[in-house]
Amino acid sequence: MKLFVCVNQVPDTETKVKVGQDGKTIDRSEINLILNPYDEFAVEAALQLKDKFGGEVTYVSAGNDFHKEVIRKALAMGGDKGIHIKTDNTGDSYSVASMLAAALKDAGADIIFFGKQSIDYDDSAVGTMVAEMLGLPSASVVVKLNVDEGAKKVVCEREIEGGKETVELTLPCVISAQKGLNEPRYPSLKGIMAAKSKPIQEVAPPAAQSLTEVTAMRKPAPKQPGKILGTDKSAVPELIRLLHEEAKIF
């Protein structure tokens, strides 16, 4: 099988994020960048299918030179090669999806995997957009996956509000992985060393239009200090007054 996994580099969840001097982007000078956690489930799903059916796993990422590192991290888990769409301007989700779709259009993929969302912008849109641009069936927030290579079909269980649903797709298709689909493996020392010599093809980005623009980015206002109004029912009238006049909840 020809399996592709689109991976992204995001700030570590323990990083204290600062807004850059331009007021529109994150200051990346003092943050630790990691492989997007949801992409790890996508990587593991592809590697398990390779173990079962054979074939190759290719990782694709769009961004600056640092994105080569996220491809290397994925290659350390397993897989065969990478494709780096080199650009210093990834734009919005539509722009990123356009670049990924252009790189994958003639790749002959059986399945293209994504993490269900990237934890920096959390829009959960790129995988579905790529599927639409390529004219492929897709399933998102997938927690169970069964591939029948002979019948060229995939049966997925995906999370929906209030429960789960089972959908059947024909190959080729796009799958966005949710936590619970599998338990991602840790890179071994052998895998880390082998990743250094695995090929990463660098390609130029196609012309990609952004449909949205970030006009300002700011951190949430600090929380106001709490108030202790009393320890018995005598505090209830004052609590009601404050909720009405200051918090304006009702």
C-alpha cells in the first residue's frame, strides 16, 4: 500500500506561548516545537497498515526548514521517506490544504492520514479540505479502522456528538485520526539513527491563496481575584447582587 501521513510542527503543550512583536503571530524564539500529538495516531495507523500489508509510508509537511525536523521525528518512529513543501508562508488552513493537495495529487496514495486537528489552531479543517480538493472520500475523528485491501474498502468508527457511527469508504481515501485509534510507538535508538539517512524530498510550494487573515493575536485577560462573601446562607443575597450587577449573568 502507498500510505501518506501529513504531519505538522506545533508548540509543546507545556510551552508558555507569547505573542510576537507583530501582534499577529506566536513568538517562536523561546518555544519547544514538537510533532503534533494527534499526528502521532495517524503515523501509528499508517505504520500498522504497512506492517500488515507491506508498501511504504511517506510523511508530508508544509512549512519552513524546521518542518524537516518534524518529518525526521516521524521517520524515527518508522516509515520510508518524507516530502517537505518548503515555504516561509503557510497562510491559513485553506492555503496549507492547497499545498498538500498539490503535492499528493499524482502520488497514487491508497490512504492519506491526518491527525484530527493541529493543537495550535485547532480548526480540524485541513484533512477534510484536502479530501475535497482531491475528490476523495474521507472520515474524521476516527477511533477504529479496518482496511480490506482486496475489496478496496475501509470501515471506520468515528466519534460524533452523543455517540459513534460506522462509515464505509472506498480506496483511495483520507482518514483523520482521533485519540484512541491506537497507542503510538516510541522512536527507538535504532529508528532515530536510521531516520537521519532516510530521504526527504524538498519541493517548491504551489501558488496558494489564503482566504482568511489574522488581524490581531492576544493572550486572554488575567483572571480576576476571587471574593469570599461569607460561610453561611447570609452571604446569598450579596452573591445574587454581585452576579446580577457585576458579572451580569442574569
